[in-house]
Amino acid sequence: MRIVGGTFSGRRFSPPAKIPARPTTELAKEGLFNTLENLLDIDGIRTLDLFGGTGSISYELASRGAGDLTIVEKDLTSIDFIKKTAIALGVSEQFHIVRNDVFKFMKQNKEAFDFIFAGPPYALQNIDELPLLVFEKNMLTPNGIFVLEHTPRNDYQLHPCFMKMKNYGTTVFTFFTLQD
């Protein structure tokens, strides 16, 4: 795996095989960040990475200047890898890693973020709760963006905060924002 843009562009990292994650492909990640950089000034923002997995999305955000990165992940092997990689990149002080179930975290959260990314397991039964909780719990700042990674079988175009959708084969990113 490699970081596709920003200060750390081209840097490679190899997660251990026992991490129970499905990392976003480089092609999809590149497309996601090309879209994001046209919608959001990433420099200095507060971010939330739900289902952190390998930390790949947060490394991309750090590489592009995000200032405060929170990652929620429950697997200890994944957390150890994320910590090790953040140290290797020199950004560990910007990372706040929360070991918790994503839904428990979201239900208890009182903070707002400029950008939220959720890359849940594709087989997650209650995936539709994610956009509901983001907006019910006021987790986005004004003009903030929430991106949900999912398969083509999920469709959120009728959600009141739907912004746009980008499709990369079996990977779909749906963008949400607060509507005026």
C-alpha cells in the first residue's frame, strides 16, 4: 500500500496480514482525494476516520495537512499498526486513536468534525445507520463533509444530506453535507 498524494506521496507501508480490514484501493483513494480537494480545504482540519483499519485514509489526510485526526478502530492489531505508521511518518502527535466499537463511539460523541470518513466492512448489516447517526449526533461542522464507502447495492441519493456519489467499480463513495 502507498500514500497517493501530499507530503508523503509515494511512501509505502505494509500492514500485517492478520489485520481484519479491506483497505480502499489506490485507484479509489486517488479518486476520493481528487474529489475532496475540490470540495474542502484539508489543511488544518479536524477529521474522523471510522473503521480505521490500516489507517490508510488518515495517512492521506495527514499527508495533505489535516491537523487533528481521530481514528476509531476496535481491533488491537490494527491500532498497533496505525500507531507504528504514524510514528514512522512523524505525525503521531496529530493522531488520536480510540479503541471502541464505531456505533458506541458515535452514540456517545459530543464533538464535531470538518471531515468524516467511514469505510465499514461491506457486509455490515447496519451500514444505513452511519449517515443517520452522523447527522442525528451533529458530528459535522458547518460546511463539513461525510463520506461513506460502500458497494453499489447501497444507495443514499434520497438521503436529505446527500451531496454526490462517485463509483469506482465495486467501491462507491457517497458524499454528504449539511443542507441549508
